[in-house]
Amino acid sequence: MICSPRLKRILLLLLEAPDQTYTKIESLANDLKTSRRTIFRELENVNELLALSGVKMETRTGKGIRLTGEAANKKLLKEDLNVDDVTYVNKEERRKLLAFELLRHEQVRKLIYYANMFQVSESTISHDIESLEPLFEENGIQIKKEGKNRIEIVGSETRRRNAMTRIIHDQMSFLNNADMADHSDDKLREIFLNQNPDSIMSLLNQDILQRVLQIFSLNRHELNLDRFSQSSYIGLILHLVIAIERILKNESISENQDVLKLIQDDESFKEARMIGSELEKEFDIEIPQVETAFIAMHLQGSKVVSVKESLDHQSSHPKASSMKVQTFADDLIDGYETSIQMSLRHDEQFMQGILTHLEPALIRMENSLPIYNPLLEPLKKQYGKLFEQSQSAAKRLEEKYHLSISDEEVGFITMHVGASLERDGLKTIRRPIHLGIVCASGIGVSALLAARVQKQFQALVHVRTLSVEDIRNHHYKGSELLLSTFPLSDDSIESIQVSPLLSEKDIEKIEKRIEELQSIKKAEPEESELLYTEQLNMMIVLAKAQKDILDHLKVVVAQKDSDPDSLIWQAARQFEGNSSQIYEDLLRREKMGSVIAEDYGFVMFHAASSATKAPQFILLFPQEETFFAREYSSLHFIAAAIIPLEANKYERENMSLISSSLIEEEAFLYSIISRDKKRIYDHLVRLFRRYLEERLRKI
């Protein structure tokens, strides 16, 4: 009901008067500090305004006026009049605010209640509600009309909360850097508390919001919240504020009990219980386990700031299946045009980025968890055609996996694909420089260094690993620049000595030389067509190298309380060949310098040995989460590799591929940490298949 503030006060005074008693006009004028004439003017046509409320005003000469009607109708009228006005900028914002208000209350309301709240007519509110039906349907919620004037929202508690969170996300246009890890108290206060009174944030329960922010501020590190991007951090806060308000109203989640079974053994469930414990103490409530499971799903579906933090968090109990993510990514790529498919499949940076993104994204999709994408509208405008292709690819995934993929998720996928296509276009402008990375064996430090160089310079370089033997025999044809961790005596090709960890100074030197080499046109190699028999022979040798590695793959657990020498011996015994000789070769190489990738949680034992006739790769795990030996106390596994002393080119390259993938492919790392031999084997097959396809394209 639309009425002036003065009429609202008059009606409230009449409703507060004892039942059946009259109130004199003079008394109302005195209470409102105005004239009798003004009171009469306000009361003109009042019964027309009250017609739909079931309440009527009666006038009795000499006694005054009173409101008549059933007690229930009077109570509803009082509630309607006590509704605070909501200010808004335009029709679209009013409808979003109305949607949020409809979702937050279980009870059926009359249209007049919302008309009064937004200071518009009931017919306008009715049109607004009709326009909101598609939004509600997207979230699995129905609007039921009871007669002409009553409405009811029908949907599960989970769907209500997801819809409420999504509405808030849609209105948060101020989050321009949603992937930044700025969780400072000032920044969060600016986002949540320092908004205009007409901001949608004002619809959140401000008391609950401030108390949740206080808990997060005091316990941020203890609750391990620093690892999340800003958008995920804010999404978690929104989820908790809405959830607590619902729990306080005894409207907690009762459905989705199966979710609890799926997640209660996961590391994220333990973290969710820690968060829940703090909330229970603060709000004096009991958070049901199903509610805790939904908090855990938000943690699982959150974007992390860095690969290392993601790895540290998941390594102790890897739940998500990397093979499932890899298969999902392959199916996604299949949804694009053939030319785009080829470009994406051969962009290692894209593959790593999309796999990292899809790991939590799949959890969000499977559980209908919302995510905010601040760049969605600009993406649709700038990459309209590509966004449509991404939508088409997502549609195929929805049908195959029975998921719901929102435009926000499609937007993130489009960003990854668009960046890859732009990098692909860049390659035609700035030619890549062919770098050779030199190591004593060609499979250890060089592979890890090659991964770091590739990650740093991306499309600007093509990297291959070389052994000292390759340099001695001048087997570096095609390389324009060599990078080595020790001085090279060969003056026939330019080289730069670098640190195995690739320091900032090294990066500057390499970057400068790459720019200089790019300005020099590379001499075209002489065409020498391989005979078919030579091609066939190459394929046989390559296939044998890959089969040898797969056939000899082992996943074993080390003896308890082992020191480094003992671990090397245990690794040597797993290889096929003379264990004592392999041990001596591994030990000799280890004394030249350990290859410890602490950021990625592993150490690599490797050597070329006369005691083996085939390349072999094994994985050694501690009995506990990490190793007993002090040197390896922060590591989760040992990767051990040997190749024959006279290993051929393809044996070396395949082993180098494994070493570099440990750093470049997060999904490969997760599959190893799972200790599941089949997962590891399947991922190696995938790596080898891509390598084989690349080789076939070059012949």
C-alpha cells in the first residue's frame, strides 16, 4: 500500500489503540503535531486504500474514528505498515531486491506488503514478480499465486540459498579484481559494510555479517582462508551469512543427506568443521552436519591463489579425480571448431590453466554452487562469437554429464580459450627461439630447468633437453642457444650458464638474448625427406621407449625411518637390473647435487646406468604423509628414473617429458599424490600420446 509517512503514522496509532475504542481527531493532531484539517485531508479515501487489507475505518460523530476488522487482518496491516522503505536506482535493481526479499521469507505474503516496501503500486509489483519467473526457474524455484493477492515461493532450502547468493553476486559490480587475494579488513569492510544504504548488501543481516567478518579477521590464518581468491573468499562469507540467518530461523537444510556421505571423509570437511565450531560459539547455535558439508563444498569449489597453495591443501588427501577433470577438459575442447581444437590441444599453458580451473569448477557445477564473474558482460561484448562457441561446448557437457553450467562458468572458460588463441596469434608475429637445456644425464636437472624456462617464457621459446654426450657429439642441431648449470667447453654454439633454480638475474640475461635472436632471421634448415622405412624405424624406437617406461612403472612405500642413502638403495632395488650398480650410479649423481622441488613436494633420483637396458620410472612414498629423513621432511614422494648409459634420443626425451610434467601439469602431480597406480599409469599414457602426436606432425 502506498501512503504518505503521515498517514502511515495515523494508521499505526489507530491499530495500537485498544480494540473497539475510538480515537479523537484532536488527539491524533496533537500526537502528530499538526492541524485537524491536515488529519482530515490525510484520511480522505482511506477506505479505498484499505480495501484489500480486510480492515476498514469507521467514523462516529462525537467519538472519533477507529479501525475494524479481524485481528489477523489488523496484524498483517501493521506488519505491512512497519516495513522499511527500500530505495533503488531503477526497475532492474528493484526487481533484484524484490527477488532477494521473496526468497528470504518462508511465509506467504500479500502483494500489498511488497508494494509498500518498494513504494510502488500492487500492479507494478505483480508485473515485477512475473518478470522474475525466469530467474527463479533457472534456480529450480517456482512462484505460486494464491488468488490475486497472495504469493508463495516453492523450492528447496538449498536452491533458495543458492539463488540468494547469485543475486548478491550479480549486483557486486565493484569487484573488479575478483581473483586478487586481498582479504584485508579494510577491503572487506569497504565491500560489505561501507556501501550505500540502498545497496543490496543492506538486505543481508548486518549483525550476522559483522560477526562473521570479525571471526574471519581473527582466525584467518588458523582457518587456512588465505589461500582463496577474493571472489571465493567473499562467496564463502555470503554463504555463511545467509546460512546462519536461516539456521537461526530454524530453516536449516534437511535435504541432500547424500552430500554428507560424499564429503565427510574429505580434508575440506575437517576445515568446514573448524569454521563451524567458531560460528557455533559466536552465535550459540548447533550447525547440522549437512550444513557443514555444504560449507565444505564451498571450500572445495573455491578458486585458490596459486598452484602451490592448492597442492599443499590437497596433497594430504586428494579427493578430486584428475583423470575425470582431464576427460572433462577433452570433452570441452571437442565442442569447439576443429581449428580451435588443434590450437588448444597443443597449448601446454592452456591445458595446465584449464585443468587447474576445472578442478574446483566441476565441484561447483555438480553441486549447483554459484560463482561471481565480474568480467561476464565485457566478455560477451568483446568475445561474442567465442562466448557462443563456449556456450555450445558447455551445452554438450551438460547433456553428457547431467550438469548445469552457468554463464559465469562459461565466461571463465571463454577467458582461458581466448587467451590461448591470442597467444597462438602472437606466435606468428614473434618467432620462438629454440633453446637447449643441458644436464649430465639429460633427464634430471635439465628437465626441471626446462619446465621453469618454458613456464617463464611460454610461447617465446621451444625447449629441448640435452645431455653432455649430446654436446660432445654436436647433437644439438636446431638449437640457437644453450642453457647449462655448468660451463660448456664447446665454442661452436652460444651458451649461458644459469642456476638450477633460474634466478632473476638469469631470467634477465635470457630475456635480453631472446629479444636479440628474434631480430635475426633463422636460417631455414635443409630439407631432407625421411624415407618411409626411416620413419617407420623411428616410430618403432619411440614406441618401445614409451612401452618400456609403462611396463616398468612401480608405486611403492618406503620403509619407516629411512635416511637418504637408505631411500636411494630402496629405489635402486625396484629397478630391473643390477641393484648395486644402479645404487652406485644414483648415489654418484645425487652427490653432484640433489634435485629437490620443494614447492611441488618431491625429490628426484636419476641417473644414466650401464646396469639397465631400458628406461624405467618408479615412485616411492613415505608410510606417513611425509618422509622421516630431515632433508625430505616436507616432501610427499620420490620420483626415481634411470636410462641406459647409451640411451637413444627418444628414451631421453620421454623421460624428460615425465620430469617436466611433474612441474608443468598440476593434474599429473595430483594423480601421483593419490598413490593410485592406475591413475598414474593412465596419465602417463595421456602424456605419451600427446608427445607421439606431436612427433607425427613433424615428420
